[in-house]
Amino acid sequence: MSLRLALTAYLVPDYAAGLGFITQGLGWSVCEDRDMGDGKRWITVGPPGAAAQLLLARAVGDQAAAIGRQGGGRVWLFLHSDDFTTDAARLSRHGAVFEEDPRHEPYGIVAVFRDPFGNRWDLIQPAAFSAS
């Protein structure tokens, strides 16, 4: 038997806000969007060809306190880019706030940002794609 990660739940205040950042800021596509009744939807999103996706989960009740805190204050989402500058600019235009200037590490160019909901992400241009 072989196990693989398929989905990671990503808490959002509402579906429209989540979709806005994911589709415009990240440039990802909606893979599935099903009405589940009672205001619930099953929405999966991801970049083209990705094996794993995010499941947009609209926070209900006490779950709202966890929006932006799913990683316990740590970076818990990691994006690889082949064009750091262009992707960072697009993310910023769509509500991401970078906490630092890009830094050069042995593994590539990286900077931490917060999405519009407070989640901390790394944007990484792996060394294989870096010019320096």
C-alpha cells in the first residue's frame, strides 16, 4: 500500500476571500467546487499538475480563532518559484505582506510573508533556479 498527501485544510473566513487570494495571489486554479448544502462547499485548489492540493475550509464558530494560526505562529506553507521577483510582486498586489527582504540561503532565495489571513509562508526560489 502506498500513501500520499492529497489535501491540506486551509482555514478561511469565507470562500470568496479564500478563492480571491488563491486564484489571484497564488495564480492557482479551482480543481473542484461542490455545493455540500447548508452553506458548505468542497473547494479544492492547486497549481496545475500538483499532486497535493489545498481544501478551502470556511471557519465556523470557534474555528474562526484558528484562521491564520494553523501553523502555531511558524511558517507552515512553502512555495517554490522559478521567478521570485515576479511572484513576490503578484503576491503583494493581492494582500500578502512580506516580513523581510529576500535573503540568499544555500538552498535558494527566500522570504517569509503573511497571507491576508495571517498564515506565514516561505516563498523560495530554489538554488537550481537562482541566478546567483
